[in-house]
Amino acid sequence: MALPVSAGTTPAASVRPVSARHFVRLKLRVMGNSFRGQGWRIALFIGGVLLGLWFAASGFFLFAAPGLAGNGTYAVLIAAGGGGLLVLGWLLLPLVFFGVDETLDPARFALLPLPRRTLVTGLFAAALISVPVLAVLIASFGLVLTAWSLGGWSAGLLAVVGVLGGLLLCVAASRAVTSAFATMLRSRRVRDLAAVLLAVTAALLGPLQVFGLAALREADWARLAGMATVIGWTPLGAPWTVGIDVAQGRVWAAPVKLLITVVALGALLAWWSRSLESAMVGAASSGKAPARRAVAGGAVAQLFPRVAGWAGRDRFGALVAREARYWWRDARRRANLITIAVVGIFVPVMINVTGGDLAAMGEAGFTAAANDSSPVVVTISMLFVGVLAAVTLANQFGFDGSAYAAHVVAGVPGRVELRARMTAFSLYVLPMLAIVAVVLSVLLGRPGWIGLTIGTLVATYGAGLAVNSLVSVLGAYSLPETSNPFAMNSGAGMAKGLLTLLAMLASAVAAVPMVVAAALLGDAWLWLALPVGAAYGVGAALLGAYLAGDVLDRRQPELLATVTPRR
């Protein structure tokens, strides 16, 4: 990054300290350059802005409801509960879905003589320039309206301070957590442990959500208000309840909660600073390097991972081995596999075990609620899992980036390329889908439904592979060259969200015949679902590779230019 030099002065005396505004200006310039000549990216960005504004307006009216109604009874409940969910969302969603914006990749500043404090404050200021931050700011200003309506201008002004502090807390928490996980996942020794812990943590959210929503049906709102008061004294809810406390006469609580917010914000920035420096410099490995083992079969055999050892030593087999190795070792790809494993387990259990009535499960018990499930409900839940598993390939060429140039130079046929990528990805996904099918059937007490669940999963997954193969060729976008598996380029987060929704919708439509068959054929479908679903899924995947392969052959240069990160 060039430092400004004043005219008529020597270079040593003209260098001014780098401040946060330089990072903000640099991000705005990079964002503008990334949209230049990319009409589709501009359209997706505008669509993302409109979607963000819609969510922002909905959140604004939710937070402003006590003020608009002139009733402050539930003001603390909405402020602490809604604000706490915002902070948790900024903590967890980047790890599972869209990632964080890394327009300014921290690794590119590693060789510059920038103090760590300057780098952290500059990147933090640049992180505030984004659509999600604007959406949260608009939504949370509903709390300002509530505080102003209930306590006058003084409560409203303090609510503004609290809302701004809460917004800074959200961004800092998101950056600290994603940077810490990125640093952990760089070490192969820690990578497996981190992946398992993340999967277990995320898996617990599903059952907790089921029992939590069931409890809300019969909740004592007075007791919930008391719980919200407790949450209001934690970093999750402290900044959001400052204005409400002043409006309700607890003026002494405002400075204490602001202090809690400042301390939490400082701790998060300090954590981010340490993990950011480690991510830039590189984690030092301790201990001796493991001794290399001799591998039977020569040097070529070493290139084939154990899961792809069956593949032939030809062009197709080499592509399968390459993709299989990358899906296991690349932190960004492995993060997607974790999402499939976690969501694939708890979503079907949540849908089928509760039978659509959360309160019924709490009253009648686990078994009684599970027995209320039907083949149609099971098929719909399996459809969701299969669609989610396949949508990971919606930007499969974006994982390669400029490395895809080797395939273009080698002239790899599009059909061979896509079939190999499907095969390598399925080596990891199909066993997970089989586990999901067996676990759900056992939990439901319906072992005879294993064929139904596996057949539906394979059919939906195969249809999703076909749809996402075409999407990955026509709608690819570049990913930043960084060790952070949760990083996204500017605008790519919105692009990923919209493309994901489009691909999931198309895949679900392609798998609708399985739901229709489950509804019309009754018990006969329990026996036919496995062979018909397997044939449908494999046929759809091969057809998708055939059609999308022709498009890929014509678009290889354009695809390479699209997925190559811009510097």
C-alpha cells in the first residue's frame, strides 16, 4: 500500500502514519475495481443489497414493536433476546454458511512495516463497510425508537451508543472467531480436532433448538423476561439494553453495561490481533518432522489417496485422486463437508422426530412423536439433505482459482472433468448420506424405511449434482487466496447466497418426483424407492455431466478468468 508523500519534502520526513481511513479507502477502491466489467456481479450485489434491506426493515419493526405499541413490558425481552441472537449469528453463521468478507486479505500486509495495532484497527474499520453491517445497523435502530418512545431523548441517545457498541461487538466477534478457526485449521495436527469440535458444537444447536422452541410453546413469559434481564448483563445483551434501562429508570445500569461492552470488545480485538498475526506469519511447527514411509507402487501411487486407490492410472483416475486429496486437505473444502455432516444429521431428526409439533414431543415423549412421522415427511426431509449436500459444488471451480489453468492447458474434456469431480466428492458425501439414512430410520423405529431414505437421498443428491454442475460453469466466482477457509471476496458473499438459493431451488424441483411417488404409491414405494432412486440419481448426475460438459468445453477460458482472484 503506497504511503502519501508531500511535495517539497524528503521521503524520510514525508511519510505519514497509516491510519484506518487508508484501509477504508483501499477497500472501497478494490470493491469498485472488482465490479468493473462484471455486470452479473453488480446485479447480484444489488440483489443482495435489496435482500439485506428487506431483512433490515423486518428487524427494525420487530425491535421497535414495544415502542410503537407504547408498552415496555417486553422491551427488555426483545432487546436482550434479539440482540443476543444477533451476536450469536455473527459468531456462528460465518463458520457454517457465507463466510466473512476478505476484500483486504491480511496476508498481503505481512511484509509491510505496519504495527499490529494499526493493522487490526484498519482491517476492523474496513470490515464495517459491508451490506450485513448496514442491515444490522438499520434493524437495531428499532431499539433506539423503542427507548426514545418509552424514556425520551436521553434514553434514545444512550440507545444509539449501545447499538453502535453492539454492532462493533458483532463484527469483532465474527472476525476473531473466523480468524482463530482459520489459524487452527492450518495445522494438520489440530485440523481434525477442530473439525470434530466444530461439528459437535453445531450439532448440539439442533436438539437445543427443538427443545427450546418446544419450551416456548408453554413458556412463562414473566420468567423469560427474568432470563432476558440476566442476558442483559452479559456481553450478548448488554449493549442492546442500555437505552431500555434508562427508559425504565435504571440510569445507573447504563455505564456499567457500556463498560461490559467495551471490555468484551477489547478482549475480542486482542484475540483477533493474536490469531491474525499468527495467520499472516504462519504457524510454527513444533517437534520433529515425521519420517516418510515408503509407499508400494512407486511415485505415482503416492499421488493417489487411500480413498481413491481403486481409481485407474489414467486421466479420469488422476482427476479423481486430485479432487479427493483436495477435499480432505483443503480447509475451505473441509469446512463444507463439516456443514453437510452436521446439518444432514439434525435437520431430519428435528423434522421427523417432532412430527411438526414441538410441544407434542415434550408432552408425549420421543418415541410417540417419532411414530407420527410418515413416508412423505421423511422424503421431504431427505430431499433437503440431498439438496444441501450437492449445493456445495455450486462453485467447485472457485476452489481451484488460478490452478484451473493447468486443466485448460491440458485440454481436459468437460465431461471427464465434471464426472471426476462428482466421483471424488461423492467418495466423502455418500457414506455420510448412508449414515444419515440409517440413523434416522433407527431413531424413528422404522428399519424397513432404510431403503426409502437411502433411495430419496441418492436421487436428490444426483439431481443436485446435475444442477450444480451447470451452475458451477455458468455462475462461478473467485475466492480470495488466503488460508482462512471462511473468507470471501467483496460481493462474493451475496453472490454465494443467491446462487446457493437458486441451485437449491432447482435441485429440489428436480427431485419432486420422489415426493410425488411417496405420496401416491404408499407401501409399495418402500420397496421401490431404493432401486428407482439410485437409478434416478445416477442417471441425472450423468446427464448433468454430459450437458454441462459441453458448456464447459466452450467456456474454459472465460471460466478461468472468472475464478482467478484479482489482485
